[in-house]
Amino acid sequence: MTVRRNEPKTLRDAHEVVMDRRPPNDANPSVWLAFRLGNARLYKAVADVDRGHHHEALYWAGYEERKAGEISAELQREGTPAD
């Protein structure tokens, strides 16, 4: 996975991007699911570039994947499609 031009190249930059695009607390769960999955992809890409924060970026990728899994499970319990 690679980081494209104009995408964060450091963990700090990634955190800033994540906070800037964070949806409102009352956003639809499917919006939150997309947000979490996008964050996981972003942190994985940054882990490959910001080698000094490789393991921490991977931690955040895993955290976002776990949160996405929780949202997906909740949507399934409610019978709402996760897409």
C-alpha cells in the first residue's frame, strides 16, 4: 500500500486528516462505518511510509478496523445493510 501525493506521510498528519473528516456524532452508522474503514486504510498506508511510527500506525489501523466491525455488527443486528 502506498501513500499518494497530497496524502499524509506521517502519523501526525494522518491523525489531523482523520479529525478533519470526522462525521458528526449523530451521523448515520453507515457514514461512521465508511469513516472507520477509510481511516484503517489511511493508517496502513502511513505505516509503510512513516517507519518511525510503523507499529503505532498499525495499532491505529487495527483500532479503526475493530470499531468498523462493531458498527457492522450493530447494523446487522438491526437488519440494516452495511454498505
